[in-house]
Amino acid sequence: FPSHDISRFLYKNQSDISGGYIGTDSIFLNEDDLQKKILIQKPYFRLENIRRFSDTLAATVSREQIPVFEATPITATEAARHMAILGCCAIMLNSKLDGAYYCLATKAEIQFLEPPSGLESIANDTNFQIIANGELYDRHKAKSSTKFFVRGIPLFHADIHYTLVQKKIFERLNKAFHLPSITEGPSPV
């Protein structure tokens, strides 16, 4: 990650997003455009307030499910999903690839980062921040490095590897698995 102060990438609360806390050297990104580029749609794509700082992206996300048997305020799988998606966005923006691509995560190394003051003070938090860098290191291979925060406290770190497949190639390879939509063909009743 960039060596400068990490706090400039984080949103402490909603008013900070519009209040300039994270600096003037960033730009908001259009979520719909990103979804079209990485081919992940809502409800799976839950990132909000996505901003770009040079080659780093920052976003906020709200928890979807209450962790029952986990010590953290969000499940590791939910946090990993959001980190993988923001990492994919960072890869696509930094690589300047044209068109839409499926970013297939092929390997992930996720690390829990124990907060210095323990988990009690953040146990009920439902809003989180993520930062990600991503790079293409081969024609169809990429890697992202992401961090997941609660109140600016790092909770998870992940290095995620992807294989990138153009939309038209992916659809051609998976044509045999296409299921007709509900509106296609005759009704089964």
C-alpha cells in the first residue's frame, strides 16, 4: 500500500464522505460503470462511496448478516467477498483493459488482524471501510492487496489472485451451462 497516511483513504462516518476528510486528491467512481466492467451486479455488489486515489480504491460497505459464532463484527467470508470485489475493481481500473471481464478469484490469503484494544469495542459495528490496490501481472493474471477496516482499525488483510476472462470468451466457454430465463420457452405447467 502507499506509504502515506492511511487515514486519508478511510471514511470515519457518513459526514466525512462529503465533508472532505479523505482529501481533495480523490474522485468518486460510478458504481454502475464498475459493475458493468467486472460483471458483478447488486445484490452481490454491495460497495458504496467508491473513491479512487491514484492507484488505490477505497469504499464503504454495510454488514448483511449478523455473525453468530464469530468474534468479529462481520463474518470473514462476507469481508472476503467485499475485498475480492474491490480488488477486482482496482485491477480493472489500473490495467486499463477495454471491455467487460470476469475476475475469477483463484487463490486468496486472508489474515485476521487482531485490533490492539480487542474486539469488544467494535463488536456491534455494522459499517466498514475497505482499501485495495490491484495489478495485472500477466495477460490474464492479476493480484490485489486489500485491507478491511472498522472505525479505521484494520480487521482483515487479503492478497487475492485472479484469472481474467473476457465476457465474450467466458460466455462462449459456458454456453452449454446456460439456463433459459423464466420468460424463455413454453411454460412447464
